[in-house]
Amino acid sequence: MAKDAETPGTEKEENRDKSSEAETKRAERAMEKRPGLARRVVGAVFNIRMLRRVVQILFLLGINGYIFAAWWGNEQITAFWESVRNAIPTLPIIAPLEAPFGMIAGSFDTMQRELSSGIFPFFTLGAMILILTVLGRVACGWICPIGTLQDFATLPNRSKVRPAPNTERELRRVKAYVFVIVVGLAVWMGLSRLTGTAEDLEAVLGMFANAAFDPFNPAYIIFVVMANQVWPTGLDTLWYLSVWGTVVWLQVIFVTFVLVVSFWVPRWFCRWLCPAGWFYGLFSRDALIGIGRNPARCTPDTCNVCEVVCPMNIQIRKFPYDHMYSADCILCLECMSHCPNKAIELRFS
């Protein structure tokens, strides 16, 4: 009888022991899943966002690669960027080759100059379309110097202005109108030069004759106009600024305005004004590589983190799960980096 009386208590103790062991194992598994301090630090340094920042800085310098030899005498670095230039002479970005230190040109910049010279840009268009149909607008997100400057202007502020979808849609149309005007003037100029009637048109168009977008192109203003000005070297030469022309100062004010507004509105110039971005989007919409969402992980009814962090203000959740067919996606992968459910994936379509 005594032995029978002790059995229930023994069973309870065994159950408690098993429960305790199960809780311990669950806690151990949770600790194993939680990254340690070292892994968290490494994750903060080595991630997609940090990789993109590094690539952006490298190309910001490399696009003007001759600066290394001119200022620091690092000919070996210049030689490396020359090899990149020889492999890919133009990229789907905005970057004028007339810059004093310019090494890599933008496809749209080159196309403008070729059309205004009466030359059809077969090679430029072919290389551009090949890159865009395979990689999409990855160059806009990772390489374009003006995109880089806007991204870094955006970094200090976390509260961003997000226009309503209808407003965003209307503003995006502006860059299409700019494209029509700019390319129309380039073709007109090119035909005039082919027919020998360009002199009067050049006089009328003035600074808009060879590349009509240049006077409003932040890359041209920074890397050509401002780079060619005489800069003060000290307080005694501060008067050099007074010899800058009125047009130059207006362009400097415009670039400053672009960067200041970018503090609150990420990549607003790319989204609303850049004709090159609109043209590139025509070929990148159905690119081989794009963004997709895992339907088993994505919770579009309760989460919109991907849209909040998107610098191009794309309504990601409205696109199909398998592929986001957006002409405005620059493959910056901010959505992938911030998605709490790890639902954003790179896809091959």
C-alpha cells in the first residue's frame, strides 16, 4: 500500500522534470537562434545596405577617376577605372564625360550629344538596353552619382514626406514631358546640322544646343560647371566667387535645392524630374532580375514596411508576388533589408 501511495508523487516529479527539461531546451534553442553580440555587430557592418553605400562611394569617385592621378598621383587607381571604362564606356546613369576628371559617361548624356550631332546612337542604345533588360535599373540605385548624393542627403532624417499615390503618379509624369522636350531639341539640332542650317538654331538655343538637359542636370552642374570655376584657396581669395556668372549661381542654387529637398523627400529628382530615369524605366520594367515576395511570409494586410522604406515611393504590395514589374524600381534592396518577415527576395523572371 505504501508503495502504491508513493507512485502518484513520483509521477508528478517526473513530469515536472520533463517539463523543466523541455523549457530548458526551448530556451537553449532560442539562445542559439538569437545572434550573439559579435554576430550582431558584424551584421550591422556587413549587410546589403552597407555594401550599397560602399559601392556608391567607390563609383562616385570612380566616375571621376582622373581625380586620383591629378590630385594624389595614384595612376594605378586611374588605370583600374580606365579598364572599367574600356569594358563599359557608358552606363544607364547621368554622368557627363566633359567633366575635367570624368571617366565614365551616362548613356542618356551620350545619347543627347550623339543625336544633337546628327548621329543615331546605335551602340549607346544597344549597350544601355542590354544592361537594363538584364539587371534593371540597378545602376540608378548603386552607381548613379546624383542618386548617391540624394541618398546620403536623406540619411540623417527618418521622417519622410510621402505624397499620396495619385499625387505621386501625376508628379512622375513630369520627367516624361522633360524627356520629350530634351530629346526633341536634340533631334532638331541634329537634323539642322545635317542639313547645314544649324547656325541660327544654335544662336537661339544657346546653352541648350548640344544637350538641352545639361543646364538642369545636377551631375553636369557639379562635375562640369562647378569643377571648371575658379575656387577660393583662402580668405584672401574669397573674392573669386564674385566672378562666377549669374547662370552659374542659379545652377548652384538649383543643385542645393535638390539636395535640401532630398532630406525630406528621398530621390525626388529621380522620381519626378530625371528624363534619363524615365527612359531607362521603359526597358527595365520586365528585367531578368527583379524583386519578388514570398506569399508564405508576406503579410500585406498588416505590414507596409517595404513601402515606407522605399526611396522611390513604390506601392510594392499592389504588385504580383512573383515579380514587381515597376519601371521605377532601382533595386536598392532597402525593402529586402528592412522586411521584418524576410519576405522580399531577388527573383529571375
